[in-house]
Amino acid sequence: MNMPYVVPKHPLEVLQKLNFDEAIEPDDPRFVDTDAARGGGSTQGRMAIKFGLDLATQDFYPTTKKHVLLFGPIGGGKSTELKRFCATLKTGKKLYPILLNVRGEIDINNLRYSDMLMALANAVVRDLAARQLPLDVAAFTKMQLWFTEQVFSDEKTREIASELKGEIEAGFGIPLLLKLMAKFTPTFKNSSVYKTSMREVVQKSFSQFAEAFNELLRAAEKAIKEAGLAERIVLLVDGTDKTTMDDAQRLFVSDAEQLLAIEALVLYTAPISLKYGGTTHGKLDSDLVLPIIKLNERDGTRNDIGWRAMHDILAKRIDLTAFADEATISLLIKTSGGHPREMLRLLQMTCEAAGALPIGDDIVKGAIAKLAADYRFWLQPEDYRLLAEVDLSNGANVGNDERTRNLLWRLALLHYNDGSWRATNPVLLNLEGYCKARADLVREKEAAVIFGKA
């Protein structure tokens, strides 16, 4: 029997339970609904409508295929929202979600469309096997041909499946396909030699692979519908927002046609900096953004809903009586800028420096300085100037060049309301580089007014 969740109070216990890579399940006692706090409307509703589903009425009009990107900063809550979306869809009978976290399947630091599609095919086969749904033998015909004609005939890859030769000759089916997928998919993560070979096989025979994958998907959707589980499958891909910018550009822009060859409903997480690059229009659906939590409106007025959400997130990670007073708690929340992971990073550094309780504002200020120092190692003078320019322009979009995208990706610059306005990460506001850049800009503007150049 699971023990009831008790919010930790001792700093060491807080540290023990912090896991930045953990996606919170909707039934987890630490879960906090942040929809209203983000200011972008219902995240689940916006995702569902992309695939033709109205969650409120259950009206469902899906297209044959739809590939959607969900943008957002790393650590902003996309993984948690995907798990929440899965749970919501399972209560209906329209979309059957299959969630794939690619970080556990393939190498996200060296990602290609071939790796992605093999991992997706593996996820579908795994789910079918777990459900033990009956599929016609015809559903495997094209996939069998692809394996036998391409993978097994290639001298660089056929030895991987040599131990399964007897089973292959005996005939195809879900059990064998599951073994094959389990054998080949890990090569995209663990073996640099076989990774290159498998990529070459997929790429040179891509049309055949895509046709086989599509046949398998159609059979899977037919089986799921006949079982009364749902009408269509939706593939939810998490972790693709953490790949390198070059790989993200290649996967979602240069190789978008290969993704679109798969006739499925798919949602991928994507790095926010790619959105601001302006290169994703026209192929994949690319207007879905998960904004971070707003602590203030653009005009500076306090957003109580955002403050309450961040307060609740913190209160479920540490017993707030561990702090000396409410002002110390507010300082930690304020400095997070409304970004959940930034607040947890500050909490981690606070607990590492804490001695005896209660935790005072001097400890929190020390954590803020330590986190700011992490940014100072890589920020350049031009970065500080751009950040100050954004703040002095009341969050205006002053450009989407490579420097701006890098600042967004690395969380030095935060975006709100689906990106309509921006602000410097509050942890940076006391750095000498930022203060100097801001003072220089103010003097330049004042001089321009005096000399009639404004």
C-alpha cells in the first residue's frame, strides 16, 4: 500500500526528492493545474482541437494525418501536460494516446528522422503487444518485406538479427515484430556503428519503410476501434525539445517531409528557440506554445493567479514553515520569473546552503547569486544589452536573431502569453553586466532626447 505523501521539511529530504527530469502525473499529489496561470487558455483543449477533437462536446473530425509541434522552454511543464493529456484522452473514446519519451529510446544529442520513426514504430508495436489486440497477418506483410529485403539483406545490419533467423523464417506476427523492434531500435542509442548503418538502410528504403509503417498504423487503429477503445491513435512524442538546435532544425524543418510521410496524428515537443527562428511555417503545424506562468502582467501589475500557482508548486516540494517568513518565500518565487524549473533550481541551491531552520532571506539571496553566476559564465556583453533593451521596451519583441533564440533556449530571456512579450530572467537583474548595459541604454536614450535624435 502506498504511503500518503508528506511534504518534506528538512532541506536534505527536499533535495532527496527533487528530480528535474521527472514529469508529474495528473494524480500525483504534487500536481498543480497551471492553465489559468499561464494565460494561454486550456492547454489540453488546444492540443485536442489540433487533432479534430472538442474535449467539451467530444465532437471528433480528424484529418488523415496531422503533425503538430508543442513549443515551450525546457522545464516549463510540457512533459507534465502530455501526461495530463494522456489521462484525459483515456477517459474518452475518440483518441487513443501512445506516449513516447525519446530520451529513453534514442540519442537526443544526435537525432535523425530515421531514429525517430523507428522509435515510434517500436512504441506502437509495444502497445499492441501489451493490449494483446488481434491483427490480421496482412498487417505485417509490408513490414516483413522491409525487414527481409532491406535490413536482413544489408551486410552491416543483418548480423544484429541473426539469432532471430529461425523465428523470422517461421512467420511474422506481433511477438516477432516486437523482438525485432526491441533488437534494432536500441542501435540508434547505444551503437555508433550500427546507428549509422541502420540510418542508411532506413534512408535508402524510406518509401518502403513509410508504407509499411502506415499499413501497421491502419491495422492498429482498426483493432483499437473494433475493441471499443477509441477511433484513432495519437502519438505523443516527448523529449524532442531537448535535442540540439541543429538537430531540431534538421528534424522539424529540413526533414519535415519524411515525418509527414507517416499518415498519423502526432504531437512532438519542440524547443522554443526553433519557434522564434520562423522556419517551421508551411509544413508541420507550428503555432502551439506552452507559455510559462505569469507572475505579473506586461504593465507590471501583479498576477495573483500566477503567484498562487507558483506558491502551490513550491508548497508541494517543501513545507513552507521551513522558511523564516512569507517575504523569504515571495523572494524565491519572484526570482523564478514564473518558470517552474528555475524555482526548483533555486530551491535546490537554497537547501544545499541551508543550515539550521528556519531558512532566512540571506540563504535565498545566496542561492540567487549562485544561480546568477551560472549564467554569468556564458553571457556576453551583447547579450546583456539585448536583455536590457527588451526590458526597457516593456517586453517588446526586439528581434528573433540567433542571439535572441539562444537567450530564449537557455532561459536568460523568458516569454509570456504565447510569446507576445518577454522579460529578462529576474535572477540576472543584479548582475553587473546587465546593470551596466541597462544604464548605458538609458544614457543613450536621454542623450538622444537632448540632442533631438529621439
